[in-house]
Amino acid sequence: MLKSSQQKLLHAAVITTALLTASAVQAAELVVDQHNKTFVVEGNKVEAITIHVGDTLRFRNDDPFFHNIFSLSDLKTFDLGSFPKGQSKTVTFDKAGMVEVECAIHPEMYMEVTVK
Amino acid sequence: MKTHPTLTRTARKVLFIACLGAAASSVQAAEDYSSFLRPAEIPQPDNNRITTARTELGKMLFFDPRLSGSNWISCGTCHNPTLGWSDGLPTAIGHGMGVLGRATPTILNTAYQPLQFWDGRARSLEKQAVGPIQAAGEMNQNMDELVKELSALKGYRDAFEDAYPGEGITEKTIAKALATYERTIVSTESPFDRWVKGETHAMSKQAQQGFEVFLGKGRCVLCHGGFNFTDNGFHNLGLKNDDDPGRYGIRKVKILKGAFKTPTLRDVELTAPYMHNGAYKTLEEVVDHYNRGGDTKDNLDPNMQPLHLSASEKASLVAFMKALTGEPAPVTLPRLPIE
Ligand SMILES: [Cu+2]
């Protein structure tokens, strides 16, 4: 799970931006590293995270081999294709619900993204 | 002369020992390769812990040809312990001598694999175990029939009661017993393991050079990493004339077209022929395949590329793989109940 402090930070970022921006709530971007065949956020292995509608996850490969992040969930189906160390790809989650994110090459890499 | 990394390490080690003024006791290379040793603890689910009664029952079922519809094929027919828990065939032979599309994978160290079958369609050994029994092309057995047949034998009634008291003879307990036996089939100590533990001469110089190629220029470790020499992942290796969808049949993601699970390299010397379709007879042919960077480039795994290995590097890789062969682990066969 995402540590509550991190969640608060993420929420705070969203709230602060909302106060500063007159029009709409600006979306946040969160980096999810692929490290040792696990999903890592700010140095911690995560198997589930909560984000807000409109937020973007940036998947960044930190391993010396390729990963291929995808989801076949109805809410958000995507296939980022394979990418090597140092590269990253983004997905924006535009609807509320739950999305299962996996690596096609390494199915042990699995994460639930709850979009609120 | 080119300085070889192994020699460099040895030199460092000698220097290190000299500085410490330590005795000549053999110390392994500067790098710590202990992550390549098999964890002593065998992973096992809470609802099916390994016990002697369960292992013994599982072994009876594993070697009992009455588990098949023909009463002629046992799990051990294809997963034959005398052939590296495989069958020595390019692809398996099943019910009615029908030739199947994929090679029989070894069951060595399957306890450590999160997904079973070449395409990873079973998430546990319990789920895997009852697949081939019922598959028409494999053992062609009706599960209700099998439960009836086993229940008619006092020897099995007692063995099931010992192993799973009060649970009866069911598809579930058959699966649990078979899974338990399979979990106990683990790799034994190989020359490589003894070398990692510090026996400098346990593995030949050539095999040590092969390990360097394995970790570096050969790019093998990108997929065959860890003690079981597998990433438990799925890759398309660009084999010729192969239209098997592989993992794509389970997960419709482009990269998985023609992708199959990375097999362990432990005891690999004993499990020829190689690849999911048995395309190669020898490890030399396998190394040549990787050295070419695969043959069919359509949807080729991105880790694959031509390696430009020299003849001696290729030979050293094979020597290294052969150093992964464990000590023989004799299998005592059960006496099966006939009434
Ligand atoms: Cu991956």
C-alpha cells in the first residue's frame, strides 16, 4: 500500500493546485519505478495505490531488462509496449474505479490502482 | 593477453588475503553470488503444508498409471525422473500415442515458480496437477471416474485418510497430494553451488568463464536470473516455423504472441531436447540460436540480439550450464495398492 503520508502528499498536491488554479483541479503525476521486478513508489514496493481521476502514472524502468506494462481492466485498457532501463511511459486515469496493472513479461509484477 | 574478469577477481582475492595475513583457506571470489543458491525452505501454501503422509500419497498418485483414462499413462510417464523429470522427446506423447504440440517441461523446482505450464495458465501446482489428468490429448481421464476408482482401493482410502484426515478422496485432495509431491522435487547441489560456496575447484575454469559470459556478453542473466535461473517470465525467442500463440492465449497483449515461460537451467543437461517445441537437440544448438539473436524477428523479445560470441565463449557457456547439474537424487518407487 502507498504510505498514508505519501497519499496525503499526493492529495495535498491536488488540493494546493486546486486553490491556486481558478478553473479546475490540476492532475498530479506520480512516478512508479520498475525495480527488481517490482513496482516501487518513492523507494517502497507497492501492490496497490490510490490516485484521483485525471492523475497520471509515469512507469519508469530501472531494471537492466525490458518491462511491458499493461492493463486489460475494463475501466482503463492499455499496453505501454516494452521499454528498456531509463525510459518511461505515462498513463492518465480518467475514470473512477479499479484498474489492475501488470507486466506482461513478468506477471509477478502486479498492482491495483484505485482511482477516486 | 586479454585479462579475464575471473583472473582479475582471483588476483583481487589473493591481494585481499595477503593484506589480512589470513590463512590460505579458500575464499570465494570478491562478488557475493549467494543469491544463486537454492533457498532451503520450499514455498508451500498454508492450506497444504508438506508432510510425509502427503508426499508419500502424492508419489503413489504420480507414478500410478490408473490416473489416466487408459490406465496406462502416469504423470511419471512424461515426467520421468530418469530423464530429468521430462521425457527426452521433442514434444510430449499423450493418450493413444498422440503427439502433442509442446515439450514436456521438467518439474524440478516448480515449487519456486508462481505460474505453471509453458503458458503460465495455472497459478498453483494444485491447479496444475489436475489439468493433464483430464486433458483429452494427455491422460484423458474423467475426474469422477478417477475418484471412484481410487475410492475402491483400501490402500488409497487409508493413504488419503492419513494425509488429509476427514477430507476424503476428491479432486481437491488428489490435486493437493500431487502438488505436495511435486514441491519436494527440488534441485540438488551442483558443482556451481559448491563453487559459489567457496570450493574454488568445484567448477572448471572453462565453466567459470562461461558464468562470466552468462552474466555479461551472453545476456543470459537478463531472463535466466536468480537461483533457479529463470525470471518466471514470458519471452518470444524467435524460433523458426512455430505458430503456437503461447502466453498470448492467456493474456492478449502483443508482446506475448509466441512467448513462453523461461524454464529453469538447473539440470538442463538432463532435459534435452530443448525449447517449448523441442527444436534443438543439444545445448550447443541452443547457444547458437541465441548467438544469432533468434531466427524469426516477428514479435521477437526485445532482450534478444546477436551476441557475436567466439567459439570458446560458446563452449564455455555450455560448460557452465553443465556445471548446473545437481548430484543424483535417487527416487524410491512406491508400491501401489491393488485392492
Ligand atoms: Cu517486467
